[in-house]
Amino acid sequence: MPPSRPSTFRGGIDGVLLVAVLLVAVNLRAPLTALPPVVADVAADLHLTAAAAGLLTGIPVLCFALATPAVAGLLGRSSLRTAIAVALGLILAGTLVRSADLGALVGGPAVSAPGTFAGTVLLGLGITTANLAVPMIAQRDFPGHVSTVTGLYTAAINVGTVATTALTAPLADAVGWRWALASWSVLAVVALVWWLRAVPREARPDRGPAVSAAPPREAPDAPGDHDGDGGPGADGDGEALAAAAAEGVTGTDPAAARERRVLATPFTWWLCAMFALQSSSFYALTAWLPLVLEELAGIPRAASGGAASLFQGFAIVGGLAVPLAARRWSLRQSFVGIAVLWLSLPVGLLVAPGLWAVWASAAGVAQAANFVVIFTLVAQRFPTVRRGRQASATVQSVGYCLAAVAPTLAGALHTATGTWTTPVAVVLGALVVMTGIGLVLTGRRPAPAPR
């Protein structure tokens, strides 16, 4: 039975469409965070080194960085309804292909690992497409509630990460890692069915001008568009690149000359460095935290995924914390608190691993809140919509390129040293440098708003 269209929430928000958006959001990191709790089983079964296993987490992040421009161009040629459906289809296919024992199907174990990597690429492309399209849905269909919808969307992403991080290892103990990972394809199926029923074909035409004609709140709203990932998460470059493509910015536009100077501004590149260190630390810990907790904190394997889920779950709080803190403290004061919480995880694991629950929870709040700080800096320094978009796209593209290799490097360090202490110490060093950059950038005055 199709969802009832008249259903609305308070303030006139289309409840049926909102549920569809949230179901899509649950899929945007869940397939990625399902892997770390069983990565040791995957590596052993497929005969992968730790560095190669790290690629299974790094490849989707590399897709975020490299495929975004091409996907943004394709979005201008298709409806958002179709784009989301294709994205969910890719996520579904990728989840199943990643888990399938292709070697058993064609008579040789050698193809199992390539199939797993191929499925991971499909996952990365599907999530990249949704990262770009969902913020456009929020802007187009919820023009008076963009911040509210973005906050709920970000929370839904983290709900998915918590569920898969906590439950995949117990599932793997019962049915094996292949079926445990494949079982999360149910999330994509539910989201796809609801999406196709909730959004009738051509009922909501993809009007390019309508995207650019939305109220000019994109720069202030950009802080909400992060990877809860983590994320991308809900990724702010999705809205930025897709909307810029819809506007058709040309080199003859008087604003284009000012936009080019965004790339010549040292502030932009310091932001790139800050975001790269933030994202690299996040993805390195996301990939290996269950195994780190097993070794350093003595958490049993079956419980390590649930323990690591604190790092993801408390991100829900972190995404909402910065707007609340901004009412009482300056951005720099807020960042100092965030940096202390972030640093507590690597420091705590090295000196007091028995308190792992405290450190993981504190860093979970911090890793999400710091995304908000970074894109608040983008909005403050580049207050015009077009310059903010270009800066955001640059910062995230560079940052995700470096973050994509972080899980592999962390795995290689573990292989070389035989312990997780060294990778955790490297993450600590990265966060210390990031803190220094953040203290400098948050101490600068915002650029004056354009007249």
C-alpha cells in the first residue's frame, strides 16, 4: 500500500517525503561501518594484508573525492527521483557483490577478493550519488526547513552507522561474515521501495532554476552538511557542486574572477589541511577501532563492534552541539572543547585503555562537532554563496583524497609494527597538528558579509 501523501508534520513538512529522505540517509554510511567489526574475518578469508583490507574502507572515501564532479554533472541531466533510485540500486548491488562468494560460483577462490573490491566501488559510487542528491532534495522540497531536515538527515546517517557497527559482529558469529554484511542490503531495499512509492514519477519535476532560486541560506546551512561519517556526510560538497552546476556559472560572470581567488587564498588551503587531518583520523579509527579495542582495551571480539559503536552513536549529539554552544561561546572557545574531546580518544587508549567507553563517547561527540566547525569557517570566510561553494568543494575534495588512504596506512603500520599502539600514536599526532591549525583559523575574524 503506497504511503499517504497528505501526511504532514508540524510546520507543513511533507512527512512521507521526509521519511523517504531519512530512510535513504540510513544507507549512506551503514554499509561502510558494517565492515570494521568483521574486517579480520574478511582479511583472513580472502588472504588480504591489513593494508589491503584497509582499502575496503578507503575506496568509498576515494569515490567521494574523485567521482563527485562527474556525478554532479550527471545530476543535471536526470530527475532527483531517478538519481536517488539509482544510488540506492548501486548501494544494494554493491552490498551484495561485496559479500558474494564469486569464487564458488565460477569455480575458483581467486575471484572472491576482486569481487569484494568491485562491490566496494559500487557502494562508493552509490553513496557519492546520494550524498549529492539528498541535500538538493532538502533545499528544493523543504525550503523553509532546510536546517531541520539536514539535522534529522545527519542523525539518520549516524543511526545507520550505530546499528551496523554494533550488530554486524554478532551476526557474523551466527551466520558468517558474508551473510552478516549482505543482510544490511535490507536497508537499501526498504529505502528504495519507500522512495519509489513516496515520490511518484514526474510528480516532483526536477526544476533546475528552482534549486538555485531557493532562499539564500546555503552558506549558513553548509555546516550541517557533513559525513557523520562521519560523514557526508552527509557531505556539504553535494549541495554545493550540484547547485553550482544547476546555476551554470560561466567564466564570463563577474563573480567568477572572485571565485578563482578562493584557490589562491592561504586560508582555503589551511582549511584543506584541517579537514584532511580530521577526516583521516576519523576514517582510520572507523576502519580499525574494533580491533584496536580488542588489543589495547581487552574487549572480546564479539563485543568490540558494539564498543566501537559509541564512537559513531555520540556523533548524533556532536552534530547538534555546535549550534547550541554558539549561543554561549565563541567559535574558538567551542573548538577548544571539541579538540580536547577529540584528543581524549588516542591519548586515553594509550595511557588508560580501561576507560575506553569514556574516550570513545567523548571523541564521538567531537568528530561530528568538528565537521560543523570546519564548515562554519567556510561560511564565515567566504560569505557569498558561490565562493562558499567553491571553497567547500575544494576543502572536501582534497580532504577526502587524503582520508581515503588513511585506513590503508594504519593497517600497514600495524603490519609493520605488530601492534595498534603505533597507528593510534600517529592519529594522536595528526589531531595535535589539526588542533594547532584550528586554533589559528578560529581566532581570525569572519569576513564581512557582502552588501
